[in-house]
Amino acid sequence: MLYVFVGSKANDNSWKLENVQLLDKYNVRNPSKGTLYFATTHLIFVDHEMRKETWILLMHISSVERLPITTTGSPLLVRTKTFQSVFFVIPRERDCHEMHQTLLRLSQPVHIEELYCFHYKSTPDDLPKSAGWNFFDIQTEYQRMNVPNEHWVLCNANKDYELCDTYPSEVYVPARASTAILLGSASFRSRGRLPVLAYLHHNKAAITRCSQPLSGFSARCMEDEQMLDLIRRANPNCDYMYVVDTRPRINAMVNRAAGKGYENEAFYENIKFQFMGIGNIHVMRKSLQKLVETCEQNTPSMSSFLSGLESSGWLKHIKSILDTSWWIACAVASGASVCVHCSDGWDRTAQACSLAALCLDPHYRTINGYQVPHRYLDCVRVRVRVRALLRRRDRTARACSLAALCLDPHYRTINGYQVPHHYLDCVRVRVRVRALLRRRDRTARACSLDALCFVPHYRTINRYQEKIERVREMMSFLVQALIEKDWLSFGHKFSSRCGHVACDGRERSPVFTQLLDCTWQLLRQAPEAFQFNERFLLTLHDHAHACQYGTFIGNCEKDRRDLRLSERTFSLWGYMASHLNEYKNPLYNPKAHPDILKPELSAQNIRFWRGMYCRHESGVHPREPLHDLLPAAVEHASALRHHINYLAKRISTFRNLLSGKNAEKSRESAVVNYQNGNIDTVDIETKTEDLQIDNKLLYESVGGLSELECANHDHPLKEGLTSVTKPNNIPLITERVEDYIPASFSQLESEVNTVALDWKSVKNVTECSCSTPLDHYSRKHHCWGCGRCVCTRCVCRRAPLPALAAPRHAPLCAACAPSSPDVLSPAS
């Protein structure tokens, strides 16, 4: 029988089922028994006896299967897009049927506006809805590649998506390509996806992308032939280029019967053709299904697992994608341009182009390049530009420009907000630079940028958007270019491939999952070459399917604009920016691979990604993942380093006080009397054996004692000397000291103890203090105040700790966080 979900409104989507069993393939004889709650967004199983919760996001559900009824109840198998398989046994068959139908309906909405992202409401402490949507600008990304230039220009023919509705509104084409050539080439390519620039290497060799030609058996198009010839000529360092068809040759030949196919070598001059062997979306979908079935085996033997992995062909497909990408990268590195296509140019083409760029350009191996801040001028580019312009020493123009910045509020504002103080922001720099560069006086241009460098006022922001600016400060690391440019802008069909809404099941395919798997293969081989870690890739995968944020909704840029996602939904980039520390790779060394990353692609180097496909298996007692252990160690070392700095300052302060070296302090400082016995002053124990008072001070302040008598008790010359009673009190020391010095030893002790020196290991933690179970996949955090491991929601606040000489607030659990809201800030 269905009951109303406790703690929620009574509606059709809020139920609970009692006495439900959750079967674990590693413990079939002792299943978990508990309550199955069905909320608006999640399916939640709670084992009250074991105090364990299992949460399943409804949008993550990929399939729901009813199995034959048994003596214990009606089995229900739920598989998720995050490779979690959950086996429920519901006592009543009718309840199982209703749950099955409801899960099918809500896991695949009919209309796209029924998705979770359109109803998701953030908490007041989280980022506003606009954060993250302006983190990428395609023009800025191409400017990083020195485009436009004399060979490549911005084309406005697709401004209203009239040339190709699945391309971005801003595409870059050869400078000599006329409108007639562009229109003719688009009409000859499938879906109108004509060849356009995807990546330009520093040797002027380019990667362009398109779809298959509508050549059939003998058709040709002069405009398309001219277009490829112009792409070849845009690279003055090579007199030929490659056309890479990522499909197997047999597949391309079959498409000729449908009027499509591939380029006829007789019609294209100075072009070399190369076929690769990446399977289509149907092959990949079936391969992943077999892989999931292999991972779901109950107590698999070594031979059965390896044979299942081999029969799935998954690793073979991963290797074929990496082989294709590396072939393209080698061709570009050798100086030849490459045009890449598959069938429609939005699946295998996106994989090959993005992975080739990943190997060629270290920028795409940073958090800054797997994502790239949008509409913001790169700090490095600003600095280079400023240094170049500041070589002009016209002080008069500099003064005039500074006066203009002071007098004209326009140059100190952005989007209506005035720019007062505290954090440097690249967005403001770029806006001011754009405005100032409208002046044609180059000297004034240099002097205005001079002002931005030397006058802190012009580099500051107002407190009104302090949270967003903190995120943008962190976004100096952040990443969107590879995904935004090659996948979102160029029309990978995320909604169809990820199954966001109910559609033809044949459209679903793990294309994006394969990109992340290939990236992980490179990350595993060369961890020092990547700024991001494995958790970063897993977060991208899970949120691409979760539909909590609007970033991956829709099949192309036009769809996202029509849905007004930037106005109606939150951005994943904003969320990831506020949790950036979770995605940093402690092993990253930008000098390790400053140029091309060469992968090892022999068969024995392609590994099964257990962290993706078997991450929910807790019965095999896996070790803690490296991407959790290393950040915890780095964070602990940072806390100890800040505490050491604090102790050094304290020791220096008291040493100066006791040695009398602070006599020249300012008179405005408070006068503190360090004398034993005065309860209103600092209580200092004066027994030299316990306190180790400065011996020089004791000798100079107490008459009648020799140097040997004032020495430490373990001095070797004092062995045979009769002990001399030292004074119980030292003379009054009046010093002018800072206000932050504790007034007593008890207060000093309390201050020192605000920081935990020993942190609990993440390996042995199974439960948070709030009773939330923590397994090997759960993100664990350390409280800097007590050193305990807690869950993400328990590290909800940050506050300054007196025993840390740290510029930032420290993460604290609810028990250690101060009660005053004035000193708290939300944890990021």
C-alpha cells in the first residue's frame, strides 16, 4: 500500500513503501530491509537498522525492469546512467507495478520544460542564477589562438543560424571564402555543416570540422572543393592537407547508397584522405550495455569478467578513438592541416577534434582549458599587453588618462555597478580595456592600462557581488573551452544522446562518456600534465545526465537560446567554480609537459576505468581513491603550515617582550604589565625550569646572581654546583604591545587549541557526525577545528581561526563553527 512521503506535501509523486528489501550482490543472504521513499526528485531507500541511505536521482535512471515474482515479493531492477544497479524486492505486486510505471514516467519526461533544471531552486547562500553563464565566449577562445588573422576571419553569415542551425552563431572560415562558396559548401554537406575552424596550432596548421558530403556515387560541388582548397591555402607552411573520415571505410561506402558518403579523391587537389575505424552510436550503445552487464555479474570469476570485458569491445572502442585523435595531433604537429568529419559531424568528430587539441595544447589540460573563462580577458594576455604598451613613457598622456578614469564614472562601472574595492577581476579589466581602446590615441591606451596596473582602485570590485567575484577569482583556473566550443557550441546532441526526454532509444549513445574515458586514460598515464583530477571528470559525466543545471540541456546553441536557459536555469560552471578545490590535481606540474602530450596507446596501456563503471560497489572494500587522499594530505599540510606561521609570530612577540626590545613601540598601543600575582595582568609563571625565561634577562634584572647561576639547570658546569634559589618573580616589565595578544595563559592556550593538529584518516570513516553514511565514493571533508571527517553538508561554513596565520577562512563543521553570523562565510 502507498503512503504519503513523510515530511513532504501529499501529492502523486510523494510516497513511501514499507518493508522493502535491497539486495546486495555481495551479500545476497542478508538483504537490507527498510523504507523506500519516493520524493519529487529522488528515490530514497533508508535502512533504519543499519542507518544507511541510498539516494537515486530520478533523472539518472536509465531503465526500470520488473522481474518475475518470487516468494519474498516483486523484484524491481533500477539501472542508472551513473552505472549503479539497485535491486529492490517490494512485498506487494500492485505497489511494484505502480512504482514501475511512475519511475518510467518521471525518469523520461515527455516535454523538455519538465526537466529538473527548470524547477531547481538554489538556497540563499548559493550562487545567483546568472553565475556561470558568462564564463565562456567563443570569440575570446579563438583570440587565444590568434584568430582572426590574415588567414582566418569571423563569418557573420550564421548570425541568425540561417547557414547552419546546429553550428554556433559565430564561426571562423578562411579569409578568402566568399558568401557563395560558404552557401554552396553548406548545401553540399549533411545538415548544412560546412567545414569551419575548430583549432589553430601555433605552426598555423588547423583542425577544421564538418559533416559528410552529399556526394552519392558521382555528385560533386565546385564550392565545396574550393572551400577545402582555401583551408589548405590558409596554412602557408604546407602544400597539402588531410581529410580524416572517422568512420570505417565500409560504413562510408554504405552511406553512398543514401546519397551521402565521402569525398571523391579525383575532385579534390592536394588533399590526402584517411579513414579511421570508430564505430557509430549504435555500436557504442550496445558495447556499453554489455559492459554494464559484465560489471553486474554476481561474484564474477577472473575469466568471466575478462571475457565479458573483451566481448563488450569497450576498451577496443576507446583505443580507436585515441588512435584517431593522436593521428590527427601528429599530422597537425608536423605542419599539415586536417579536416575531420564523420556522418553528421557532432559525435565522432567532436571526440576526435577535442582529444587531438587536448594532446596538442597544454591549455586544454588545465581546469582553465577543459572549461576557459568566458567573456573575460585572460590575465596573462592582459599582463603581456600592458607590458608591451607601457614601454611608451609618455607621462603627460598617462596623467590625462588617469584623470579621465577618475572623472568619468563610465570607466569605473560594469553593468550599472560601480567599482570600488577588494578583489582583482579580469572581467572588469576587459570591460575597461574595451572602453578605453575605443580611443584611437595609442599613447592614451597604454597609459590607461598603466593605471589599471598601478592604481589598485581601478582593479577592485564592490561588495555587492562579493560571492560572484570570489568565484571569478577562482575561475582564473576554470575550464569550459574544450566542452563549450567543441561540444556545446558545435551541436553535440546532449539531450538525445543522454536521454533527457522520452525519445527514440536508438538516439541514445555514450559519446560524451567516451570522451571522459579517453581523457581519464591520458590523465592516468600522465597525471602531472593535467590540472584537474578524476572527480572533475565524474562530476561532468553525472551532471550531463542529471539535468539539475541547464548547461547540457538541448542539442545545439540555437536550442539553448530558444529555451532561454541562461535566464531560467542555473549553470553547472557556476557550481563547479564554487567547489574548485575539489577538482584540483595535487600532482599537476605545468612544466612536465609544456608542449605536446604523447600518449602510450598500445593495448596493454588501455585500462578499465573502475572509478566510473564500478564506483558504487562497496562490497569489495576498495581503497580510498587517490584523488581523495592527496587533496586531504595537501590540505592538512596547508593547515599545519599556517599554524606554524602563527606559532612563529607568537614566539617572536613574547621573545621581544621578555628581552625588552619593544620599548620603542607606539604610544597608542595598550600598556600590559607582565608581573606574577596580578590577576588583571598577564599571568606568567616565572619558574625558569618550567618557563625557560630568557637567561640574559634574568642575569641583567636580578642582582647578585652569576652567569652560571642564571644558566639552564642542565648546564654541564652546574653538576657539582649547589643549587641556587632563583627569584619567584621577575621584575615588572612594562611594554607597549598589540591588542591581539591574549590577556592570560589560559586564553593563549585556548587560542592555540582552536586548530586540530591530528586529522582523522579518510580511510577508516564510515559515518559522519550527522549520521550520514560515508562510503568510498562519498566526498569527505576535514574540519580544521577538530580534525574530524564530515560530509559535504556538514562543512557548511568557514570562519577565521585565531591559531592560523591564514589569509582565508578555514572550513569548519557545525560543532566548531562560531555562533556569530558576522564571522561566518559560506563554505566554497
